Amino acid sequence: MKRLGIISLFVLLFIAFITIWNYSYQTGLKDAYIPLENEISSPKIPSEAGVFQRSEYAFDYVNMPVDEKHQRTLETYYDNRAYHGAPPSIPHPVKQEMSMGGNTCLQCHQNGGFVQKFNAYAPVTPHPEMINCRQCHVTQNTETFFTETSFVKVHAPTAGIHNALPGSPPMIPHSIQMRENCLSCHAGPAAPKEIRVTHPERINCRQCHVPNAIEYSEKSVFSRNNN
């Protein structure tokens, strides 16, 4: 008799649930809405989608103290490249049998952090989805890469002078191909101190900073020739 009473209680609760749900559903059908036959969705622009990939770490970068003893500089940043725009070389020994990114590289370079063995912060890669790291990044076997030649070397951009107007946000002085993930180089303890941003929580970088890969040697006041 007790078991029958419990079963009857569950049946009544189930019937009550169905009744309430049906009433709520029918009430919702009475709400007005505007039907959109061809709803327009904004496509993601690949060159801008990358700036949001590390957005979850933005507030961590804001509250993270600066390690004065292990800061990177632009000088060391560019010295690790054969030329401006080249992939950085690997300045430490690597295991030849486990050289793929998914096995070794991404363990340190996907999210960065301090590496006690090298007494330095690991730079964060802006493209962790490209796991065959050794296809572009080669080990640094010598302190000097090449013998002096007549090759004209492109100078790296100087930080702090790429503003269209005084007080305006600085332009992006380099190409953004494979470097769309701005916070990987411009925020966190591994970022070079000269280009470390003060506001990493504003993750929509391209809203204010626009690309500008053109170098102007002369700038003057624009005047229209009416002749």
C-alpha cells in the first residue's frame, strides 16, 4: 500500500510538470516577435579574429606584476631573427626525436610562463594551431648567422613613433600575417618591455590600432593644386 502511494505521488508530480510546461509553452506563443527571413550574420575576418584568441588571459595580464629581473627587450627580440620579419630562431637545445610542437614546443610556448632551466619567460606563440614548429623555426647554432654581404637589410620598426596624429593610437608597423594574436607579443611577462601594452583588457585591438606597413620619409601639410 505504501509503495502504491509513492508511485501515485510521482505520477501526480509528472502530470503537474507536463501541465505547467504546456501552459508556459502556449503563453510563449502569444509573445510578439519580428520574423527575419534572411538574417545577416557578420562573417569573421581572419586577420581580426586572432586578436581574441588570448582574451581569456587579458585580466590576468593586468594584475600580473612585472618581473624586472627577467624582462625581454626589443634588442633581444630582433637579435633572435636573421632579418626583420623572419621567424625567430630557437635559442636553446631541442630534442631531435621530439621536435613537433604538440610534443615539446607547445608545452612552454602555448601559454608561456617562467622556465627555471633557461631562467627566462617563454614567449607565447601567436599561432599554436601550427604544430609543426620546426618547419619555420630553426635552432640557433651560432652567435652570428651570416657573413657580411651587400644585402640591404630592412630595418625593424621603432616603437613609439607610429602615430598618424599626436596623441592618436599607434599604428601597427608590421604585417599581421601569422601575427594576428596581438596579446601573445604585446602582453604578459614575456612581452618585450618597449611594446608591452598598458591595457591588455581592451582585447579588440584592431578597433583603435590600424595596420600601416608603409614607411614615409617625408611628411608635409597637404595642399591642393587648383591649377
